Amino acid sequence: MNTADRGRLTKDGIRIYDPSDSAGMYAAGALAARILDDIAAHVFVGQTTGAIDKAIEEMVDAAGATSATIGYKGYKHASCISINHVVCHGIPGDKRLKDGDIVNIDVTVIVDGWFGDTSRMYVAGKLPRKAERLIQVTHDALMLGIEAVKPGNTFGDIGFAIQSFVESHRMSVVRDFCGHGLGRVFHAPPNVLHYGKPGNGAVLEPGMFFTIEPMVNLGRPETKTLADDWTAVTRDKSLSAQFEHSVGVTEDGVEIFTQSAAGTFHPTYGQS
């Protein structure tokens, strides 16, 4: 059997992994999280996104791991770095960070064939109040989505938990991008929507591995992709934030594979 084909598939095409496979996910997730812990020191006013990405690539190499994004559909970088109104898939380059910029850094690594995928927010200089609110709501929305992960619940329950919380704060959930299954592959079923209705979608079963990665906008949810075919921005130029964890469904709940060992998953309060 191809190692990417281990486990069984549900009727919805979602792979169910064995409990022993969690060890591989924890190893990959821990490395991705440690890189995001360590990269915080490289996020400061005047720094270029290209320099941040170079440091990430060096960290991946030093760990003896592989970047999942270098070469993926022609992408050339070890991270996506998205600033302010960039929703996701920002390409590292010569852009320098300015005071008050909020930055999402997204890293995926491969360790012994397992994929660890996570992203979090950073701040260059002084954090503006409206950006602080956005970051807090986005972080809390992710954690509420994770709380909805347990056998017998559905993917719609996850989306509803996120959407209802975000909209109660008069912010919006991006519809154009979603979380995804992963394990021995980068992207696989299911599409994990960050909006939805309770009881809708596939039923969660132990052994499912996937990401939850809500993108939240201060303004409207619509996005557009720029001419580089990667960078997605808010159509109304409003600020956007994102947090992402890789998780697994257990017999009685959820396990988070990408916890921050340093307790710095949240950029201002050190929440993990």
C-alpha cells in the first residue's frame, strides 16, 4: 500500500488514520510550530518579507525536514507572508514591514512523510487597536471551531461555531478559502468551511486529520486574487487576519498537532 493511502476512506472520501499515526502528525506539527515560535524575532519594522522567508527555509533545512510549499504548483518559497489586507498566499519579497503592520505567516513542513501545517499572526511595531480586536476575534474563532471537533459532530458545526462568533463581533468570515484534510498528503478531502449550519456536512470520526484556518475580515468577506495568481486580498481593502492549527479527531474529542511549545501562538497574550 502506498503510504499516502494508509487508513480507510469514508463515503465522503475522507481518510481515517490509525491512532498510531498521530505520532507522525505531532512530529511534523511540532516542527512547524517551533519555526513559527522562532521566526517571531525576525518580524520587526524595516524587515523584508523575503528575509523572513529565507530564515524559515534555513530553519526547515537545519531540522532535516522538507518545505511542502517550495515547488508546490510552481511556488518558490518556504512560507506565505500576508500583510494587512492580504487575506492569504502573500508572496515573500522585497516589501519592508512598517510600524503597525499585522502579518500572517503560514508554514507547512514534511517530516518523515507527514505534513505539519500552521499559521499565526505577528505585529511589526505598535499594534493598532482595531487590528488588535481583529486578531483577538480571529484567534478566538479558531479555538471555538476546534472546541466543536468531536466524534458525532459535523463539519457544519465547526463552521457555525466560527461564523456565529465572528459575525457577533460585526466582522466577516472569508468564504473563498477553507481548511483541508492532510496527513501523508498536503491537501485532501474534506474542505473545512469556516461558515455553515449545525448538523450539516460530513460527520466527524476518530482518525480524521485536517486544518482549521479561519480568515476574518474587518470589512466584507469578498476577496480577489492578484495577477500573480497567488496573493488574495480583501476587495474593500479592509484588514484581514488568520490563525491555523492542524488537528485530529480522537475517540472523545480533538488533538492539536501544532501547539506552540513557547506559548506564543497568540502574538500579544502568549496563548497557545
